[in-house]
Amino acid sequence: MTNTLASFLVPIGIAGAVIAVVCALITTFALARGAAGLAGGGAGVWIVGALLSLCASFAMLWTPFFVAAGALVAAFVVGAVLRRLFRGVALTRTTVPAQVPAKAAAQVPVAPPADASPRAGAPRTPARSIPARAITETVRVAS
């Protein structure tokens, strides 16, 4: 009877470990990108794979479960490290000033003076010609 169950449960346990490793990889990339929802979903499906990998333990084969558990631990560590690296790269890209060539700076069009506009001193109104209301004004709504 034990051999019969082992021949049935070991492949299920190995398939569960494969599912858990794939979900751990998804969780790694989600953590690296900062997608919390995807990371949570990957970890949630990892639980199902880890439970399936425990099926192999009925035949005293614990390797699939240890592989599944190690994959999630590695996903959390590698995902966090990659996130820090991505943030560092993005930070250095934004802090380095862009150098504009002298020719390109000379060709920048100059804006016309404010007096050239016919409505330079007129108050701004929305597109429907309704004046903007002040914060202290109340608005009555038909009920």
C-alpha cells in the first residue's frame, strides 16, 4: 500500500515544487519592480505549490518541500536586493545633470513678452466662461 501511494504522491510533490519555484520567480521580479499586488499573488500561489510539494513527504522524500521553501526565501532576498539596485540606478539617472550642447541652447525659441498678448491683464476663467468661485463661497444645489 505504501509503494502504491508513493508512486502517486511523489510526482504530485515534484509538480508542486515546480509550481512553487515558478511562483517564487514571479515574486522575485514583482518585488524587484515594486509591484506589491503581484508579489502577494505570487506568494499566495506559492503556498499552494508548497502544500502540494508536501505530498512527497508521505514517501519520506522531503527534497521537493525544501526546494520550494528555499525558493521563496531566495525570492525575498534577491527581490529586495534587486529593488535596491534598481532604485540606485534610477536615482543616479535623475541626479546627473543633462548637458545641453551650445548649438541646441542657442536654437531655443524665445517666448514673446507678456504685453504682446491681448488678454495679458484679464483674469483667467474656465473654458465655459463661468468665473471660478472662491473657497469661502457656498454653492446651492437644487434638491
